[in-house]
Amino acid sequence: MILFVFEGEKREPALFNTMEKLFPIKGHHICCSYGNNIYSLYRKLKEDPDEELISVLHNSAKEKDSSFWEHRREIDEIYLFFDYDKHDQSASDSQLQEMLEMFDNEMDKGKLYINYPMVESLFYTKEMPDPHFNEYTITLQNLSSFKELCGKFNAYKSSEFCTLPQNLESKAEEIQKTSCEKCKKNWEHLQSQNVQKAYWLCTQQTMLLPKIPKPLSQKDIFQHQIKDYMEIRREISILNAFPIFLFEYFKA
């Protein structure tokens, strides 16, 4: 069984539900929301080094998200999705580095994916395919305004371009088919843009998806964000984790 752990309680599960409908996950899986940022999770794990992630999640999750506890012995893969949130007062690069080193294997303690600067980075695109996606950054000074900037920048003006409506099943079959086809095509563009950008970020090489030789290390992405963007330019390269996970899970 696979456990998917999200930072937020609404946005991430909604996006994952759409992604999973368009690209079905193999085998049984279950989801939970931690309800706080990656730095809070770091502190919880440090309070008792012997306590496992599953226990920390169980103690923190709301009642509706704690059903994974009864299946805990069946879980053999864990994926975590959290935001970088550099503007948060609790943010710590050293803590995130430690978390990326700790959670680097989905079949061991889990694999951590990071959104830069936050999950709304998925919406930061002009009409797709966007030939300038590799160039998009956000200054550290403007991080607290990122959600608002996304809304103004996005060519589609809402999240509907990559989110299936909740009442889709009540629509006519032809409408369902058209909605899924359009949304899936958008997700394929998002996958190409984010994976190619991550690879370019780490290697300064532009490659087509089938030619990318191996999965992209979240640790490498983080280190290049620090070294090439934050320290030099005081910027973050905008990047979303869901399309990268999608590429690695089905293509790697």
C-alpha cells in the first residue's frame, strides 16, 4: 500500500485526486494531510528521534485523515509533498536539507517532494506549452505575494485548467470524456515543463523528456536553488513537485 502525505488539507488533495484520475496509481493507496509546514514536521520528528513518521502523522492528522493508521502495517511506500515556504518565519534551509536526506527513498522512510515556492507554482504558466517556463522566478522579497501573482500571471485565470470538477460524474458521458482529455493534455504539458526545467536547473542542459537519463534528485534541485538562485540572485526558480513525481512514478 502507498501512503501520500500532503502539507495542506484542500489544494493538494484536490490536485492529487485529479492527477490520480487521469494517471491512475498502481495498487492500493491512501492519503492524509499533515496540516502544517515541513519545518513543523521536522520539529515533531526531532522531539522524539525514535518516533516514526507514521506515528507523528497519526498524532497530528485530523480524524478524517487518520484512517491510514489502521493500515500502517500494510504501507510499503510513502511520498510526501510539502512547500518550500521560504517566507515563513520558521523556514530553515538546514532543516530542509536534513529532511531531504532523511526522506530520499519511498520504500524506506519515505520520499519528500518540494514545491518552489509553494503548491500554487503549478498554476504559474502562460498558455501551454510555454516556451519561457525555464525563465520564471520569484524574488525572495515577493514570496508572500506569490499566490496573488500566480492569479495575475496564469493564462487560464483559474485552476480549472488542471483540476477536474467535483461533479464531473454527474455530467453527460461526452462532457466527461472531453473534460478528461483536455485536463490530461494540460497535465502532460505541466509534466514536460516542470521536469525539463528541473533537469535544466541541475545540469544547465535542455533535454526532451524521453532522453532524461535518470530520476531527478530532490536534494540536487534544492542545492541548485540555493546556490544558483537564492544566494546569487535572491530569487527562487518556480517549480512544482506533482509533475516531477508523475514523471518519475510512471516513466523512470
